[in-house]
Amino acid sequence: MVERERTEVALRQAQKMEAVGQLTGGIAHDFNNLLMAIIGNLELIARRVEDERIQRYVRNAMHGAQRGAKLVGQLLTFSRKQHLAPEPVDVNQLVGTVAEMLSRTLGASIRVDVVTHKNLWPALVDVTQLELMLLNLAINARDAMPDGGLLTIKTNVLHGVPEDLQAELRPGEYVSIAVKDTGTGMPPDVLARAFDPFFTTKEPGKGTGLGLSQVYGFARQSGGAVKIESELGRGTVVRILLPRSTEAVVGHEDRQSGTPRVGAKEHILVVDDDASVLETTRSMLDDLGYQAIAADNLEAALATISHQAVDLAIIDLAMPGVSGLDVGLEVQRRQPGLPVVYCSGYPDLIEETGKRMNGSMLLSKPFSSRELSGKLDAMLHTRTNQ
């Protein structure tokens, strides 16, 4: 009977998390389009004004917009719809870097200790998101130790799946990262809701309630799992389990690309049904030295290339009545060999499309001028070398 009740509780929790995940994934597209217009235009304004007071206003607005983008990212991570770029990661090295930063920022009353497994395998994970998750957990730990204490980050290997996680994890080998504090701990009723989005015991304005739910979504989307153990008055430990990578870690210097170049007046076709995003992207391209041509539907795009050859097309994946992929195929049929960059504010659409084509052809909204320039530079450079 006890086992049955536990199973029913777990099922209800999974259904609740999935339902909220679908909701957050759906509204993210609209928020990302709004943020695309806001961030893009703020960048354009910042380049055109020298008045320090106006620059300060722009910086404040940009800071708020970027916080909004970060919040959407947290929601998407919870809903398991954040676009991740997994790669082999040296977890021991990452943990050491994070711990060094935490030692300087958490305050003198909190000691940071690191215990690493000597022969730790690489983990297959998005390195940026993993770093954010560790920082997230460290901040939670700090808040649970108002009078100071010990924060320990420990790495380990798992040669098999623990019995209590066999329903969540595929058979295989995993890398474990545990973040342990000596804080106040959680009573059972709070622990039961720890992964719920927007649930927080902090004062208003002190937290979004997305911290642990974000970690949960990240771990699950990465093919891993997360466990939390806590006891009132005895602290909390959160363990993230990530799949082992069988490939070697690639050095950062091997991944770096050159500085994106300024455009050489190449003609870029932009196809997007959202008027504000279309105008923002067109203005960003003009500002970067390209010649942008805007079209808000397939017919307008085809009319453009019927009398104007273009060097590259940027196409929104979610167009009314027709998919962006179909738009791209039709445009390429009219102009063979045309490079196409597909973009979207739908993270799940980006991820699904990435499974069918080269990920270098995709761009997630909201994107900055630098990200746009880098993507175009890479695509146009590839075309030139063919």
C-alpha cells in the first residue's frame, strides 16, 4: 500500500511538472519575440547616442530586458525546452573554476570546499548551463546559511543507475555532482514541493522560485536526473547525475572563432511574420554593413528574389500557414545554393529542427547583433570556400 501511494504521488508530480512545462514552453515564443525587438532596438540606440545620461537609461533598459531573457531561459529549462548544446566537459575543472568564483562572492562567513574524484569521466552536458546550475545551487545554499557555514561541492562516478532512479535514467554510467550545505534544511512538506516552479520560502523579491525547478529541468533534458535530500536543522544536499561522455574534452582554444567581420554590403533576405522582429532584424543588418530586404510572408520573399539575387536568407521557422523550412526550400529552389539561417522563439522547434539539419544553420531568438554577425560571417565564409 505504501509503495502504491508513493508511485501515485510520483505520477501526479510528473504530470504536474509536464503540464506546467507545456504552458511555459508555449508562452516563451511570444516573450522571445518581444525581447528580440526590445534588445535589438536598444543596441541600435546605444550606437547612435553619445549623451551619457541617455546611455545610462539604455543600459538600465538593456539590463531589465536581459533579466527578462534570463527568466524565460529559466522557465524553458524547467519545461525542458531550453536549447542545449551538450559536449564532453571536464567537470572537475569546471567545479574548480566555479568554486574559486564562489569563494570570492559568497562572503567571508561561508567556506567553500571541493572534493573531486581523481579519475572522473567527462560528462556530456551543456557547459554554460551546468555552470549556471551550480551557481544557482550555491546561491540557494548561501541563503540557507544566514549565519555562515560550509558549502561542499563533490564529484564522483556511478558505474550503474541507483535503484531509486531506475525509472528515470537509462542504464549506463553517470557523473555525479553533489552540492551540500550545512544550513537550515527543509521540513518534509517543503522538501516535497522543492522542484515546483515558483514555489519559494523566501521573502517577496528575494527569489523567483525557479532555482530548483530549473535544475530539475536541466538535468532531465540532459539525459540525467537530480536528487535532493534535506533534514530540518541538518542541511541539504542536491545531486545532479549526468551521462558519461565517451569522447575526449575539447580545449576552449580549439573552439574559439575569429571576431565577426562587418558586412560587405551583401544582400540579406529576412522573412518573418512578426512586424517588430522583422523591422528590428532589418535595422540590425543595415547597422552591421549588410543590405537587408524584408519580407513578411512566402509570396513577398519569392517576389523579392524574382528580381533581386540575394547572398543569404534569414527565415523564421514558424510562419502562418506554412513552415519556415518550406519557405527556405522554395527560396532555394528559385535560387540554388542560397545559404539559409533559420531562427525561432520556439525552443522546442529549434531543437527538433536541429535534429534534422546542421545546427550551425539555426539561431535562437532573442539574438544580439554580435550573435547575428557571427552566424552570417560563418555561413557566408563557408559559401565562399565551396
